[in-house]
Amino acid sequence: MAGQHSSTQRHGGKAIDLEESKLRRRPLRIAAEHIRWDSRMAYRLLREGWMVNHK
């Protein structure tokens, strides 16, 4: 691969755990269901059932 620019190189993405993918989609569902809630209220609901970092 001599002469090939480094920006053309690709690597596989990081494998995402099934539980993590569910956790990533959950805030979007909470926002769709409870439009007027702020992020703190959504976080309180999100914490139920999962160990979630406050950030």
C-alpha cells in the first residue's frame, strides 16, 4: 500500500453491546413521549432499570 494517503484508510467500527444500544435509543423515546420535560426529568426516568452516569 505504498503511496496511499492515510486518510483513505478505513477501520471497522467499535462493536456496541446490545444493552448499550438500547440505552442510547431510550432518551430519544423519552423525549418523544414527554415533549415538555427537561433533561433532568428524562434522566430520572432513564435511571430506572439501568446504571447510568449523570453525564
